[in-house]
Amino acid sequence: MKIDYSKAMSIYELVALILSVVAIFIPLIQLAWSKWIVKPVLKHISTGRASLFCNRSGSYLSVEGVFEAVNKPITVKKVSIKIIRNVDEKKLNLNWSTFISPVSQNISGNYSSITETAHPFRVEQDSVTCAFIEFSDMYNSSERSISPKLSKLYEIYKNFDCSEVSYIDALEKIKSKPEYNEAKQVLEKALFWEIGEYKAIISAEHNEKITYFQYSFNVSEYDKEILLSNISEVLIIPLKNKYGISGNIKYVNIELK
């Protein structure tokens, strides 16, 4: 539009000029809004299921779900979880250790999932990224207290002659040893999973901030019995190995609300 500055602008020319200026500034405003005003939002969408574990590494769990990035891409730098036992407010702090593939593979009739070491990952804008995460004690504080007692018990297995003794008789003999009972007491004391309700607070570090997601779950009497059976299993696995018997460490699935 050609403007004659020697004449006063008509209302139509003025409106056209304003619209032209606005059209120029709209992309700049949009860019500024997107860069400095709109904030990235991280969401955690749970599948509603988690798994509880108990072995010589102590008590830990895995959580199934995905992360969603709203408004902008987000790089998740670290994920940790705090479990609070409601009955006595005792806490269990765990960090991400591995990612578990949600796709199970059938290998020789056995289903298994691929795992990889946990690491920072990027979630693209307005999309989701699978995050089936196993959380564990990265500093092995439980194992440091358990290992000395287990080492004493496992030392007995090294010199145990099972050539003329049945597995059942050998098992009874091992259970009568003070080293067995001492190790069992330490493992039972280290077990965090008691019957009752728990809070689970997931914290995700990203974009120089931390976002928290809170869930709850319940451990039943049946769940506790299964996890307790792992303690006995951990104690006798070396003996089973001598007799060619496979170990049977179990876990329990719980509903995450």
C-alpha cells in the first residue's frame, strides 16, 4: 500500500497500517511467548501397577508408566522415589537403576524383558516416553549390612559334602547352624515391606526443577508371605546349586493408586 504523507490518512488507510504493523509483530510476540512465558509441564501417567522385590540387595520396587511433556520438550535428568510406610512413617529412598522394556520376548518358551541402565532421556513436546523404571538402593546400604552374615553362611556351603546326604537332610542340617539363623534375622529385619498402606512419591529432575508425583498402594498378608519366602530362598540358594535345584526368587504385583 502506497501512502501519500502530504495528505491526511483516511480511516481505512490507518486501519490498514495498523494491521500491517500487527502482522509484523505477531511472529515476534509468539516467539517471545513460547520462549519466556510458556513453561514446560512434565506429567507422569501410571499404568496402575508396580512390583515389589526382596532379596540380598534389600527391598526395592519397579513402577510402570510413561512421562508426558506438555508445551515444550523436556529432558528428564534423574528420577527417584520415596516410599513411606504409613503405620510408622518409616521411609525407603530409592533411585532409578534400570529401564525395563514393556515388551516381553519369548525365548525357548520363557518370557523375559530387556533392561538397560537408567540414564537421562528427552521427551518431545506434546508426546509421551515409556518409563518402566526399577528403583533400587544405589549405595547398597542394605547389602552392606546383609553381606557379612551371608558370607559366613555361604562359607559353610563351600566345604559342605552333599555326596551322601539327601537335599532334605542337608537343608535341615544347614537350618540348625547359628550362621543360618543369624543371617535370617538380619534379612528379616532389613525387609521393608510390611502389611499395610504406603505412600510413593516419585521425584523427577528436569529443566532445573523437580516435579513430584504421589501415589499410594497396599501390601496384603499374602504379599508379605511371598516376600518373606524370598528370605529363606536367598539363604539356601548355594545349597540348591550344589544339588542342581533351581532357585525361586519371587516378586509381587501391587496396584498403584
